[in-house]
Amino acid sequence: MEDQNQCKTSDQQLQNLNLPKVLLHGPPGFSSVLQPPYSEKFHLLNHSSLPLHQFAATHPHHCATVAAVLCDGGYPLTVDMLSLLPSLRLVVTASAGTDHVDLDECRRRGIQVAGAGNLFSEDVADLAVALLIDVVMKISAADRSLRKRHVDSRAITYASKVTGKRVGIVGLGRIGLEVAHRLEALNCKVSYNSRKQKPFVPYPFYSNVVDLATNTNVLVLCCALNDQTRHIINREVMVALGKGGVIVNVGRGALIHEKELLKCLMEGEIEGAGLDVFENEPLVDEHFFSLDNVVLSPHAGFSTLESYVAICQLLGRNLEAFFSDNPLITPVI
Ligand SMILES: O=CC(=O)O
């Protein structure tokens, strides 16, 4: 554990005593998400060099008094972890998804949670459409082929038209809607599946993902991961999508039964996949690496420079709002 401010003067350390303690729960370097003026308003603690339970064992006083956690999307906050922080009142996550945070436990303990809101929706939608176009038009496969000096583009099999494709969006929240708007410009025929039919959208609704797959060429997964959506894309759905079918996933890896996806890709049950997320992140199943009909992206849907600058501000503003007794800017609960 390092105290974020340990190299400052002891005067500043004394000053820290009056500042709310915020525990940073993310990768090395995560502390840079809070910049002045926000970084000066909190006593930042960074445990990235130690697992949280070891930090708790070696720094019980800090753990007992941490008031807020600032966490990164890939960093779980389980019941056990939350129990190490008895004074915790706020979790701010730098992600739109909240499947890594035990929200039920936060509710039970009255801990408020803020997230990224819709900040990343446009970037994620851009990436979804980029992956769709790449897989369908075989851009990355052609690039690989050219680099091997196979200059005849037909050395790879024929690409397919994006224009006019029937695209089924799974999860028509803000990201799904952004994807739909982009696809309309490409003359794609959009339909969707979600928990409930949305009265305000013009797209056909399918209450069942198998029916959606049967009636489309491409599935784009934009929904949240929860008990209802885990492995929502199983073999039955992939077979229903059919041999020319493509799956794009910008939601969470575990929306797809990944082993079945690999089998379907290898056996030609579906045509291809564009994946920004994986079931065992940060690990990626290496079987994907040898498949030419897959385009891979390292969970990068939210990593534009513009959005990074914006999320840094938003995290600080949520912390500031909470500790000034104002409503959270982007509340989850
Ligand atoms: O995956 C990224 C996010 O949830 O913001």
C-alpha cells in the first residue's frame, strides 16, 4: 500500500487528516484519474500493490475510515471486500457497467454508487459499428493477407455487403440506440430484443433472442451482464443466426457462451465475430488468435482520449457532490 500523498510534507499530511478518505481500487497508475483540483480535496489511498485483504490487514486504521472507493471497471467489489470497509458510504466506478460491484450489498448497507452514466455510449457504439463493418467486409483479414504479400484481395474469401444487412440489437439502452442510429445511415434493417418493448422506437421487437437471431444476419450485443443475460447467446442462438451470421459484442464477455462461440466459429456454424469483451478478462482465450474470421479489440470501447478526459472530471465531480451533500451527478443507486 502506498499513501498517495506520502511524499508530501508533513503539513500536508496533517491537512489530509480532515479530508475524506478515498480508496483507489484499480490498476497501477489508476490514481492519475483524479487530477487537481479534485485530487487535492480528498485523502487518496492507493492499495494497487497489495490485494485489498492484505491492505486491510496491514493498514486497519485506513480501512476502518475509508469513506469512498473509486474503482475501475475490471476491479470487483464483492461482499467480502465491502465488509473490509465498515465506514464506506460511496462507490464511484469509472465504468458504465456495474456488474463488478455487488449492488445488492451496497443497497443493504446504504452505500451510494455512481458510474460513468452515458459518457462512453457514443464511443462504444462507434466501436460496435466499426467491428461490424470490419468483420463483414473482412478488412482486418485483408490487411493481414496484404502484409503477407498476397496482393490479390480475393486470396481471402469474398467480403459481404454491410448496406441492407438485417441487424438485431440485444439491449436497446443508450448504447443500443446509438448503434441503431448509425446503422440506419447504412440502410441496415434494425430490430431488437430487450427486457421490455420500447414504445418510442420504430424497430421491430423480439421478446426472444432465438427469434431475433432467426430473423437477422448480425447480432450486436449491447446489454448489461446480469443473471438474466449471462450466456444469453448460446449455441441455439448461434445456430438460429445461421452460417452467414456475425456476432458483435461490446457489452460483457459472459453474455456469450464463449466455448460454444469458438466451436461455432471453427465449425462454420456462423460466419464471424467482432469482440471487444471476453469471458475471462483480462485473459483472452488464445484459440481466437488463429481465427481469421474474428476481429479482436482489448475492451477499448471507452478508451478515446476525449472520454478519458471527461471521465476524470466526472469522477471528481461525483466525489465532490457527495461530500458536499449534493445529489450524485451520475447515480446508479
Ligand atoms: O466497459 C466499459 C464500461 O462499462 O464502461
